[in-house]
Amino acid sequence: MKLDKYMVGRRYGKALFELALEKQETDEVYQQLLKLREVYHLVPGIGDILSDARLEPNEKDEIMEQLLKGFTGTIENFLHVVHSYSRMNDMLLMIDEYERRYEDHKGVVFGTVVTAVPLNKEQHQQIESKAAKLLGYEKASLLNLIEPKILGGAIIGVNHKVIDGSIRKQLKSIEEQLLS
């Protein structure tokens, strides 16, 4: 059975995180992965180029040689393995999975908070603190999105979980109770 790119990303990212954890290099590996992600953004399509079967192996090797110059140790070895399996086009998914596991290990959760109006700094910090406590994390980092349709309150989205404390939902609940 052929794995889809998301499954590949999860498996490789998980394996890299477990290796980094075992070698006590989680922070160093994370910093190098941030650098690698930046390379992928600066050179769009590099993963596709390095995974393309139409290129000769020596052409890919020249590109890989240039890419490897910025990396050492575990990440250098990881890049060799990923390249040998022609999975360089899935690298950003691998980095995302590593980052998710790294942040979870550090007790940090990332997500969104949707409000009708922008939050001030104090409100934002209060919601992040309450969300972290409610979800069992040390810290939450929430991106504030604005959606006037919710009327008021907040909707927090983290790790595929939604906490809907919007006025719109409360009004809908009251309406359902009155109609039943």
C-alpha cells in the first residue's frame, strides 16, 4: 500500500523527533529545521526538483551538495535518508510534524481565537492563559482572527478541538430551547 504524503510527513517527522529526543538534540534539530523551512520558502519547488525522476542522479546530487552545506549532524543525516527515498518534496510536512511534537513536548499549543473585534494585549494574554490551563498545556499561543458574525465572545480552535463561547452560539442555543 502506497502512503500518501501526509502519512509520510507524519512518519518521518515522528521518527526524527524521537531520534532527536533520544540524542537530547530537540532544540538544535528544531533550529536547523526552521532554517531548512526557510530554504524551502526561498527556493520554491526545491523539494519537487530533488524528487523529480526526470533529473539525472548526478544533477540532484549537485543540488543536494549545496543544500547540505548549511546543515550538520542529525539533520544532515536525515536529509541524506529523505533524499535517498526521493521524499524531499514532502519535507515541509515532515518539518510540520516535528514542530508539532516539539511544541507539545515543550508544553506549548498553537491555535486561533476568533473574536468579533480585535483583542487588546491584556485580553489576548488572558485568553491564552485560560486556554492553556483548560487544555492542559503550560502555554498557548493563539492567533487572533476577526469575524464580526460571531457578535461577541470567542471561539478557540486548537489541535482539532473547538471551544465555542460566541454570543452567536449562545443565542442559537436559547432559540432552540424556546422553540422546543
